[in-house]
Amino acid sequence: MTTATDRVPPGPVTTARPQTLLLTLLGSTALDRDVAIFSGSFVTVMNRDVTVWQHNTPHPRQLADHADLRTLLVEHFGFDLPEVERMRAPSIPEWS
């Protein structure tokens, strides 16, 4: 059985951003909320490289250390995770 949405090409109305699942899971489990959270910006992190996208403008930077990562989590994701100070990251030699 096909529905009207099966015949509509993917677009902003019928598809979800990859962040939607993460934010929904974060909202429902970590924050005990039934809604997703959106701050108006997107954050990408790969190793130490961080890009914060605000109003379609990238703001790249590099994480200096574990404390900087912890601050990033607080500022952009809304939670404090002290354990990140002891986290090991094999792809970053200084953090292994």
C-alpha cells in the first residue's frame, strides 16, 4: 500500500535531519523530556575539529583539551559531563 508521502520527493517537509534522532533520544532519555531540542545552530565534531554553524555560517575551531570539550557540551548540548575529562580518544594521541 502506498501513501501520499511515498510518492512525494524527499524535501524539508517529508525528511528529517540526522540530528533529529539524536536530539529526540537526548530529550527523552537524558533530559527526561518528550520533545526534541533545537538551538538554531548545528555542531559537527571530528577528532579535535569543531564547526558550529549559525545562520548558515560556519565557525570552525579546534578543541584545546578535555576541558574545552566539556565546555562545548555545556554550551551547545545543554548538559555537563564531568567524565569527559578522563575520556580516552585513540585518534587523538594526547587523549589516549
